[in-house]
Amino acid sequence: MATSAKTSFELLLLLILSSSSNQLRGGVPGEFAGLHLIQHIDLSENSFIDGKLPRNLGKLCHLRVLDLSFNKISGEMTEFTDGLSNCTNCRLEYLHLGYNILGGNIPNSLGYLRNLKHLLLHKNPFSGSIPDSIGNLSSLEEFYLSENGMKGTIPASLGQLSSLVVLDIKYNQWEGVITEAHFSNLTSLKELSIVQSYSNITLVFNVSSEWIPTFKLKYLNLKSCLVGPKFPRWLSNQNELYYVAIWHANISDTIPDWFWKLDLFLDVLDFSYNQLNGTIPNTIKFGPNAIVFLNYNRFTGPLPVFSSNVTSFHLDNNFFSGPIPEDFGERNAHVVRC
Ligand SMILES: *[C@@H]1O[C@H](CO)[C@@H](O)[C@H](O)[C@H]1NC(C)=O
Ligand SMILES: *[C@@H]1O[C@H](CO)[C@@H](O)[C@H](O)[C@H]1NC(C)=O
Ligand SMILES: *[C@@H]1O[C@H](CO)[C@@H](O)[C@H](O)[C@H]1NC(C)=O
Ligand SMILES: *[C@@H]1O[C@H](CO)[C@@H](O)[C@H](O)[C@H]1NC(C)=O
Ligand SMILES: *[C@@H]1O[C@H](CO)[C@@H](O)[C@H](O)[C@H]1NC(C)=O
Ligand SMILES: *[C@@H]1O[C@H](CO)[C@@H](O)[C@H](O)[C@H]1NC(C)=O
Ligand SMILES: *[C@@H]1O[C@H](CO)[C@@H](O)[C@H](O)[C@H]1NC(C)=O
Ligand SMILES: *[C@@H]1O[C@H](CO)[C@@H](O)[C@H](O)[C@H]1NC(C)=O
């Protein structure tokens, strides 16, 4: 009887699929076997879907798109990806399981889904580490794993993903060390986000001062990772950044002149909660509604005068001196306790 949540999810899928598939004529099969040619399943935002991720989905070797995001699907992914790993040619390109309640580890068999381009697993309670096999997903372009309960390590094999454009693994608590190997072949990377959930520094960036990245980032957001004590030299060829945030990273240094000379056009500048010293130039260029966080550092000299495009800035808890510029009151300025 269809009493368990798992069974009702499978029946629901069968009903929905049966309206679009001739495979079902002549009786509803007990399994998905008759649907093996199905290529596209989109049951996103049906928040009424609950129950476990059916293992039988792993038999759909022709599946290219599976979108089950914004539901209440629980259980683990393992049986599903183990099943797909048995396909002679797994075609899955787009897998969106975000905004569910899927837990357990990210399975190693994920590495057999060789054609994956978009892997979206954010907003779940997944835990553990990213499996080494991630490095086998050579077509991967986007990897979203933000807002999970990940508490393990990030494997260096990630550095093999030469098609990867977005790596968004923020709001987890990663551990271990990130090295140049983690980035060795990330030639396409544009967006990197590793914002730790807690302020404990459990992830260390250990790259040499001579390292020159092969990527040109547009978006960089690192929080509560140990990047310092030196200001990261590897930013020196990152001249396409519009969002740069390296905060609470234990950088105890002066921001070098070459950084200001990158001539960036910024929407967000965030170096808050470090021990940065020296003065802030008035020459930084900002896009409309830009936001600046330089609070909780050791900056000195006069308060910087930012372009009128900067609508909010945080300069408090530094050692600035001199008068407060006149238009500060009209903007969302936080300069208390300079
Ligand atoms: C993979 O295929 C083998 C052989 O057909 C089978 O015994 C096994 O149960 C399959 N594994 C999964 C996870 O479907
Ligand atoms: C990943 O690739 C390596 C080397 O090509 C291979 O030995 C391994 O079995 C693959 N693992 C997975 C999970 O795809
Ligand atoms: C880096 O990627 C290129 C293809 O873009 C490939 O030929 C090369 O083998 C890769 N190197 C490593 C170390 O993965
Ligand atoms: C952070 O570190 C403190 C002190 O070492 C420890 O008590 C606490 O449990 C840690 N919190 C997390 C979330 O790891
Ligand atoms: C950083 O890398 C250097 C050189 O490879 C090594 O000697 C050092 O132990 C590493 N530090 C950490 C914290 O991993
Ligand atoms: C932060 O830097 C200071 C000195 O620069 C050092 O003593 C401290 O150990 C660093 N903290 C961490 C978590 O590495
Ligand atoms: C900035 O901080 C670094 C590291 O603490 C120190 O060596 C340097 O002298 C400081 N520079 C200024 C101008 O205070
Ligand atoms: C503010 O942003 C606009 C739109 O991008 C840009 O054209 C303008 O030069 C900026 N103004 C300043 C003062 O930076």
C-alpha cells in the first residue's frame, strides 16, 4: 500500500510523468523502468513533495535535467547517484536538489556523472567533506553547496575543473588547508565564495607569495579563512573584480599600492575585521550603490572621501584622524569610534 512518504512521491512522479510519456500505456509499471527514456524532470517548487529521494530515479540513464528544488525531500543522495553510476553513459547535465532537507554525505559516486554541468545542492543539511571524485566532473560549470552543514575538507581535485565558473560553498564550516593545487586548472573561475558560518578560523589558505592564479575573478568573498598575515599577493593580477571581500582573515599588513592601481570598479569592498594599517586613498572607483566595509582595522590618516556612488560605508573601529567630511551625514555612514 502507498502509505509511506517515499511511495507517495514515486506515485506522484508516475502520475505526472504518465501525462507526458507514452511509455506508460498498457498499465502503470511498478517501477520507473518503463520510463527509462525520460530526459527531463522538473518538479521544482512543489513544496508538497516530501519523502525520501527515490532510488529508482537512479535508473533513468537518459535523464539530462532533474530539478526537484524547493520541496521537502529528505533522505540521502547516495542510492540515486550509485544507481546513475551504473549507466553506461550517464547523460545528466543539470541536477538541482537545492532547498530540500537532504542530508548525509555528498556521495563519491557523484564523480561518475561525467556530463554534469550544473550541480546545485545548496540549502540542505548535507554534511561531511566534498568527495575527491568531484575532480572527475570535467564539464562542471557551476557548483552551489552553500548553506549546508558541511564541516570537512575541500579536496585538491577540485582544481582540475577547468570549466568551473562558479564555486559557491559559503555558509558551511570548512576545515583544513587550501593550496595552489585547489586552483591549478580553474581557468574559467569567475566567482569564488567561501564564507564560513562561524567566526572560528578552521580553514587556512596556504599559497606561495609567488603564486599567479590562472583565473580572473569577478566576485571574491572569503570570510573567517586564514589568508594573512600578509595581504594576498595573488590578487595582483585580479583586475576584473567588482566584488572583493576578504574579511576576518587575520591580515596584518598595509594594503599595497599595486592593489589600488588595479583600477577596479567596485560594487563591494570589504576588508573588515583584519589588522590592516596605512591610509586609504581617495582614488578608488565605485559603481552605483556601492558598499564599503573597512571597519575593525588599524587604518590611519584622514577619513577617505568616497565617490557619491558609495551609499553605505563602515569605517568604525580604526585610527582615522582629522575632520569628518561634510556629506557623511547624508549617507549611511558608520564612522563612530574612529
Ligand atoms: C549496478 O549494476 C549491478 C549489475 O547490474 C547491480 O548488481 C547493482 O545492484 C547496481 N547498483 C545499483 C546501485 O543500482
Ligand atoms: C575518477 O577518475 C579516476 C581517474 O580517472 C578514476 O580512477 C576514478 O574511478 C574516478 N572516480 C569516480 C567516482 O568517477
Ligand atoms: C587542465 O585542463 C586542460 C584542459 O583545459 C587539460 O588539458 C589538462 O590536462 C588539465 N591539467 C590538469 C593538471 O588537470
Ligand atoms: C569555536 O572555537 C571555540 C573555542 O576554540 C569552541 O569552543 C567552539 O566550539 C568552536 N565553535 C565551532 C562552531 O566550531
Ligand atoms: C604551508 O605550505 C608550506 C610550504 O608548502 C608548508 O611548509 C607549511 O607547513 C604549510 N602550512 C600549513 C598551515 O599547511
Ligand atoms: C593571526 O595573526 C597573529 C599575528 O599576526 C597570530 O599571532 C595569530 O596566531 C593569527 N591567528 C591565527 C588564527 O592564525
Ligand atoms: C603595518 O603592519 C605591519 C604588520 O603588523 C607592520 O610591520 C608595519 O610596520 C605596519 N605599518 C604601518 C605604517 O603602521
Ligand atoms: C558611478 O557609477 C556610474 C554608473 O556605473 C558611473 O558611470 C560613474 O562614473 C560613477 N561615478 C563615480 C563618481 O565613480
